[in-house]
Amino acid sequence: MGKAGRFACIFTPMAMTIASLICLVIVGLGGTNKNNSNLNNLYFFRANTTDIAITPEALTNLNPDIAKNIPHNALTDAVLNGATGATKEALGIKDFYHVSLWNYCAGDFDNGTDKVTYCSPRKNEFWFNPVEVWGLNQTGIEQVFSKELRDGLNAYRVAAKWMFIAYVVAVVTTIAEIVVGFFALFSRLGSLATTIVSTISSLFVFAFALTATILYSVLTGSFNSALRQYNIRGHLGKNMYVVAWLAVAFSLGAGIFWLFSSCCCSGRSNKIKYGDASGRKGAYERVDSPYGHREGPVNFQSGPGYQAPHHGVPLNNVGHKNTAYEPYRSADV
């Protein structure tokens, strides 16, 4: 297999590595531009606050003494809903919130479609804090959140930091894999070095995708469990996870092919050329015997006591010292 074959062997893992990097970049672009609908559909978690409401049952958790004096009828429900709407407007709570890698975006429903109106500044190790985002810091309402949700948010804050670090390392090692991969074109040793870098890259890409999936699945469950009575619902963003796990698939596939290229596809030609009547380069041709040649008919005399003539060439003095006679030699010599 020559250089062309070596190039074909390297092309597949290189293409898959680049594809993995593109997927990681797309993940990082989610939520970075409020005017781009495609990027706005890339989010890990979505909090739907459109139908947020405070019911007498919800007030029982906030202040049981007040709640027990409120009658349960359509009028009081309407009053509470009106108060909820006024509170929501006063606090600036939007209809939905999308949580991405660097920030969150918020918006309202416009004729049944999502319209993002705000994206927060990008921040390293970002985590979504509903108490801060919804302006509940000094209202006392955050005390309504169950212990389960508060503990879940604390664990989410720590895990989000690790997830961000895993993402950054995954991107850096994937770029390094591409750079080192160019050396794999020239030797299998380069493929071996690329395989090592690819293994590290795949490990962190997988860790990032797995952490994000588990982290936001748990957060969604906590939201739906603790805030159901306020009609606040959480959902996972399908598109983001599809792209993240595609990055994992491409990275693992690239690692397998890098390993294959380190064992095979040497780039050297194994073709050997034998006798060629035309005497072209690389062929083998017959050489004259060092024992000389005599014109005329060949004497096939034999019998007891017959000794073949040496023609003046000692058998122990043929050619160079310690050099055996070869009936064929390469035409390149």
C-alpha cells in the first residue's frame, strides 16, 4: 500500500474527528443569538412558566393560616390568578426559559410560536438559578420551594461546573487530535500518537454528554415534582442532546479508525518485480558464470576419474572474499 492508500486510510478518522468537533461547536453556539431561531432551539432544559398560577392549595405551603381562611370557589380562584398575572408581570417573568451551556434565553409566545426576547450574558460554568432569574431573592417566595428542589439546585450548581470543564477539555483535545492526525499520514507511529489523543478526547466528549443528560434529566424531574402545583413545567431539549451524542459517536468512531491505521496501512509498497526481458529498472537479469565460458560444443564427458576443467579460475577465489555467487542480480546494481 502506497501513500495514496495511506491517505485513504487516514481520511476516514480525520473526517469523523472534524465532524465531532463541529458537533461540539454547535453545542456551544446554542443560545448565543436571540435572533437565530436554529440556535434558539438548542438548549438543555426548558422551563415553561406560561400558565404559572397561585392556587389556594399552593398558598397552604406558603402560609397555612392565610390559606385556611380563603374560600375555594371560582371567584377566589379568579382573584388569585389575576394577582399571579400581576406579580408575574411585575417581576418580569417570561413565558419560557431555555438553558444552554453558557447562558439562558427567555421569551414569550407569539401566535403559538416561541419568540426569544432576551439572552443573558455568556458565563463560564453557568448554571440556571430560578430564584435569581425570576427575581425571587427578596420576596420570600423561594421558601416555598421544597427541600428536594433546593437540594437539587445545589447539586446542579456543582455538576454544571464539572460539565463545563469536560466540554472545554473535549474541544481542546479534539482540536489537538486533528493537528496530531496530520502526522499520521506519514507513519503508523503518528497514528499511534493520534490514537492516544483520540482516546482522551473521546473520554471527555462522552463524559460531557453523559453528565449533561443525567444532570438535566434530574433537574427536570425536580422541577416537575416541586413546582407542579404552580403550573411550572420543565422539559429537555431534544436537539441539543442529539448533537451532543452525535459528537460522542463520531469521536468513538474516529478513535477506532485511528487505532486501525496504527496497525495497518503502512504506506510502503510490498510489490517485488522479478525477471523482465526488457531489462527495465527494478527487474532481475541473468549474469555470467564466474567460472568462465568456453566457445564450442559442450563436453559432456564423464566417468570414473574424470575431473572438470577449472578454466584457470580457482573456486576459492571467485569474486570478493566471503561473497557467494548469485546466478541473478538486480538490474539496478
